[in-house]
Amino acid sequence: MVLDHGVIEGRTTFCNMLKYIRMTASSNFGNVLSVLVASAFLPFLPMLPLQLLVQNLLYDVSQTGIPFDDVDADLVSKPLTWNPADIGRFMLFFGPLSSLFDLVTFAVMWWVFAADSVAQQGLFQTGWFVVGLLTQTLVVHLIRTPRLPFVQSRAAPPLLASTGVIALLGLWLPISPLAPYFKLQALPPAYFGWLAAIVLGYFGLATLMKRYYVRRFGWQ
């Protein structure tokens, strides 16, 4: 039984490593794609370098709970193999999804909240900063399991705590005393209705795409 527990623990560690690699690859690919598209059309940067660094740092902190996360029993019931091609396919499949909702965010900030000039770039950048951080944090729960997150498969308490704290921190930063340092600003109340719609839309579409991906390519 000692050998049995050792094998299961090894497979659990391998699955958690794959979670991080998949999340990071798809998230970074989506971010780069969004920045490239936005930079081609906007008269200002869609997000300042410092803001991108802070967002990535917070996102990485939210993932510190992954080594302590639970793994679905069916994922560790058989031998696992390292498949780099699967990582690339996963990145190309899910990365553009976040870019799609980034473009929706750009359109909302530009046309709904009139953040369409250099003078209003702070509002635009703050709006994308918050959406990007929340969707990146949410994707941790979407990609950690082929099942429906929070219902069929729930993350371990350390991962729930780390992602929850970072999500709240992302909402607090624009109104915090640190906001001027990061060139962030308070968002109008109407923004949060759009924020909820974008995040829920992302969750719904990502869940449907994940089901298709599992049927088409499987899930390791």
C-alpha cells in the first residue's frame, strides 16, 4: 500500500504541474494576443507595463495554492504521460477565448464609458486590469478539472483562499491608497454590472468549450 500511495501522490503532483503549465500558457498567450490587437487600434497603451507586471504577479500568487489542490480520482487512476503537443493545442484552444472577452471589455470601455482618448486612458487601463485579473483567476478553477467547477469538482481550501483573496485585492486596488502609484483609478458604479456580465459570459463559454475539448481530445 505504501507503493500504491506513492504512485497516486506522484500522479497527483504531475496533474497539478499540468494545471499550472496549461493555465500559464493559455493565459499569457491570450494576454499577448489582446495587447497586439489593442495596440494596433488604440491611441494609447491598453495597459501600462507596470500594471501588466502587477497583474501577472497577483495572478501568480493566486496559483500558489495549486500544489495543495485536490485532483479528480479518475485523473490519477491510470498512468500519465508527458505530451508537449497537448500543451500547445490547449494553449491555442483556450488562449484566444480570453482575448475575445478582452475585446468585449475594450469595446465597453471605449463606447460605453467614453474612455476613448489619451486623457481617459487611465479609466480604460483600470477597466481592463480588473477584468483581466478576475478572468485569469477564474480560469484557475475552470482549467483545474474537466468537470464543472464549484459543483462537480471543488478546489482545495488553499487554492480557494488564494484565488479569492487575489480577486478581492484586484477589486480593491483601484480605490486603494496604492492606486495612484500604479496609475489606476476608481471605476464608475455602472462598470461593475458590465464586469459581472463579462465574467459570467466568460465562465459560460469556457465551460462549453471545455466540454467540447474533452470530447474531442480527452483530458489528462
